[in-house]
Amino acid sequence: MKLIFAIVSNDDSQKVSTALTKARFSITKLATTGGFLLSGNTTFIIGTEDEKVDECIKIIGEHSKKRKQMVPSSASYGVGMYTTYPVEVTIGGATIFVTDVTRFEKL
């Protein structure tokens, strides 16, 4: 048995959740915040059999897409002089961790 942690953008959360549920995966959703842009994410916790891990990851990948976004950045031009300018960054997609489960009980 495996435990999958999938971190996806809130923008993709509903699509991922619907697709995983439709494929009969049991999921738990946690509201999380990313450290880079401090943007909202959803972390899915999914327990599944070893042979279904690839199917789960494929579903997550199909419904969590990367996209470009402009975010403010700042630069320093000497003492006390700062300016902000937009920088394009890639957001979205999914970060996935798969771990072994040594014991599972459903009470």
C-alpha cells in the first residue's frame, strides 16, 4: 500500500478532486499555503494499492496544469531606493510524494 501526497493549486483543486473521486480513489483534502508565492494550495492525501499509484498520478497530472503569472518583484538601487517590477513565474502543476505504508487500519 502507498500513501500519496499531492500538492496542487487551488485553481485546479476542484477538477482534481472530482476526477479522483470519479476514479474511486478515497481522498482527504487539506487547505495549505505555498512558501514561494504564499498562494493557496490544496494538499490531497490518498491511500491506494501499489498497482494504482501510476493511475492516480496520471489523473492528477491531467487536471493540474502549469501556467505563467506575473508577480511583483523588487530591486534595490542604493540606500533607501527600491522599485518594483513584474516578473513572470510558472505556477500550477502538482508536487507529488509517494511513500510506503507499513500499517493501515480503517476503524
